[in-house]
Amino acid sequence: MNLFDVYPLFPIEITRGKGCHVYDKEGTEYLDLYGGHAVISVGHAHPDYVKAISDQVAQLGFYSNSVVNGLQRRLAEKLGKVCGYDDYALFLINSGAEANENALKLASFHNGKKQVLAFKHSFHGRTAAAVKVTDIPKYVAPVNEGMEVNFVELNDIDAVRRELSKGTYSSVIIEGIQGIGGIQIPDDGFMQALRAECDKHDVVLILDEIQSGYGRSGKFFAHQYAGIKADLITVAKGICNGFPMSGLIISPKFTPVYGQLGTTFGGNHLGCAGAIAVLDIIEKEHLIENAAKVGAWLLNELKGIKGLKEVRGRGLMIGLEFEQPIKEIRRKLLFEQHVFTGVAGTNTIRLLPPLCLTQADAEEFVKRFKKCL
């Protein structure tokens, strides 16, 4: 049997990591400015995280959600306090797409409506409902086409008002910062107006913080720059530093009903132990503050480099847009300068390093980046 050919692969096999560096099977060291799609939040092989996972799997890795799991309760309590949503509830699942699926479904259960408003250039996942609210038509299979979704431009509050005034919408789903869309940031004023419009029309506001959350923006959630609260928040990626896990954070306005939501693997003992360790490390090492500080330095330094069309971002979620395709620059970064980065479209490089990125590593990246221009 062969692997199904889903991704174009670089001819590099990474076998270990430490902090903000990874190493291939030949022992070559790479500076990791991508964190495996923003997944590595507290650094590769953090000793506290390794110990938590190791100790837990030696005791119990998994058991059914039909019995009490005290680790889930500990995680929910800690996450609520750290993120500022301590009066909300937590439903634990396995992936970002699954979190968005459950958010869209719960919203529709809540108000009985069908339509969803999403934003152009958005990305919310590749499963049935999540792919329909993703603005990439080629990802949508015929079986997904029945769901009623409309897209408007990001930051166009007049378009939002026109749509929501129809009274047919169940929810609005928006990323805290658009990732695949090119590190596009919703204006704070737009987010405040969006919140007001959702309240006015009894529409559920879903914040997809899968990539922009967990401290990456310099706040726990990117939407907190606007001083608003969402009804539902989806988290994944950085929640467990590489262990497959996600969560749906749920407003008290929602009433749970047995059978509406469910999961086999979600919230398992091993994942909860890792996720608790991640929050402990974020607090102990002040990683959100580090993301804000090092990210601000990087943004300022990169904006001074000639040849860039635009530099966008908050914290350690940064987009470097060029007038021309960036394929060759990225190739040089990886194979000549040994730096991992991501992309967003053909002209934008995405930086999503671990939140523990040091000032020295940031300076080293800028030095290597300049050599590729």
C-alpha cells in the first residue's frame, strides 16, 4: 500500500526538534519559523510537556467519555481563567475542522436557522460544513454544496448589515486573523460593529481562533484586541503542541442537549495532560508577552526591508507580501539558509514560529531572510 498523494513534499525528513529548531535525519539544523502550521506553541520537545505526556500515557492514555475525566475539568477551569472566558463551557474534540463543524451545528440548533455568513479568502477546514464556509471553491465536493453560505469582503460592515437584515442567518464565522487568506487582520472597529449586528439580529458570532489563538497574536485570542466577546470560539493547533486536539468554547446562552454533540477520542486523558502542560508553560514562561514583544520587533524590522510590498501581522503571526511569487525566495530560505516558513497564496510568506521564539532567533531569521532577497 502507498500513501494517498495529498501534499507536495519537500525532500526533507525531520526527525527531532528542540525549542525553535528542528533537525533532519542527516543532522542538519533548521530554524523553525512555521511551527508546523502554527501547531508548536511552547517549542519542540519542551521538557515539562514531554514529562506530562510521558507520565500520563504510563498511567492511562484513553478511556471513554461515558465516565468522569477529572483532567477535562482541570483543563476547562485553567483554560477559562487564562483566556478570559471562565463563565463559558468547553467541548473537547480532535481537529480544527471538527471544532468548526460543531460550532456551526450548535449555532443552528440554537436559533433554528440555516444560512451562514462567512468572509472572502477565509479558511475554516476541509470537512463537510467547514469546507463550505471556506472561500476556496475547488475544495468543495458536490456532496457539500447544499449548505447555504454567502461570502462578503472582510471589514465591509455595510455588506454584513445588508445580509443579516434578511433575518435568515444562523451564524457568522470569522477568523481572528485570516491565515491562508494572507494574514489579513479584521479592523477592531469592524469587529465591534459585527458583534453589535449579530446581537441585533439574534445571529451567533463564531470566532475561529484555530490559527490566531492561544497567544499567537500577543493576546490569548486575536479578537480580544477589539474588546469583544464571541458566542462560540474554536481552538486547535497550539492547544496541545502537536498532539491532535481541539476545543469549542461555548457561551452560557447555549443549553446542552444530550446527543447533539459527541466524540470518541475528544478530550482523552493523554491530550488533556498535554494541554494542561501547555497552559502551565505559557503562564510560567510568559509566552504571550514574548509573542507580543518579539513579534513587534520582527514586524518593525521587516517593514524596513526593501522589496516587500507589505508586512502584516500581530504578535508571531506575520505575513510578508511581495509583488512577485515567493516560490524561489522560500526555496532559498529552506535549502540555502535552513529556515522553515509557510505560504499564503503565491505572493505571501507566512511566519508562525513557536511562541518561545527568542530575540536572538528573530535576529538570525532577519539576517538569513535578507540573504535570499
